[in-house]
Amino acid sequence: MFVRTLVDRDFTLFYFDRHGSLADLVEAVRIYLDRGPTLKELFYFDTDAQFITPVQMRQIIPFASRAVALRGQGARTALLYGRDSLYGLGRIYKVLETRIARRPWTTEVFKDLGKANAWLDIPPPLVPDLIAAHNVPAGWTAFPFGRD
């Protein structure tokens, strides 16, 4: 798991694989919000990402609601899922997120990286290049925060 912010593109990638847990996700969002969010976000849950239950998914909403005062109008959050079971959780999250009052961002759920990139207006090779650059060795659970 890693988080990478590209300031020049006002874009942050949250990449989750088998090394990231719910606790890592919550901590990553907390740190990200403390540092200042970007207008474009991609939460990419790869095919081997750990399963999060709908009950656990609700734990993320209080952290997301903190972003109301921090994110700019017209911000976009893309949720990308590599497995159908995780995609269903993304749909649940999107419904839960609608309960956040005055949120200045739009969230969409995707199964296809190309469609997520197009919706975020991100060049197609950017995300795979960031993932390749941060290939996490087996057994490594810490998530580095990169900011360019």
C-alpha cells in the first residue's frame, strides 16, 4: 500500500494491495487530510487488496466528512476495484458518502482504470507508472507518503 501526491496535477493516488489493512486506510486518509487534499483522488484497490466489510466501510465516513472543509468545489474521487466483491463495497461506500452534507466533491466507482483515468482527466500511463515505481516488497507493510 502507498499514497502518492502529484502537486502539479492536483492528484493523489491511494494504492491498496495485500499489504494494506483497514487501519492503514484510515491512517492514510487522516495523514492525507492533515497535509491538505488534492482536487483529484484515485483509491485503487487492486485484485489482491484485503476485503473490507460493509460495517468496516462505515468507519471511513467520519474521516471523509472532514474533507468537506478542506477540498475545493468540483473535486473528484474515483474508487477503482480490481475484484467484483470489492466493487460492490465501493457502491455501498458511494451511497454512505451521500449522507455527508455540503460535500464539494463527486465520487464515482469504476472497474476499469482507463475509465477512471478519463473521468479524472489523468494521462493513461501515469497510474501504472506510479505503481511500478513503488512496487512494495513482500512483507513490507508501512506506506510511504510521496509528494512531488
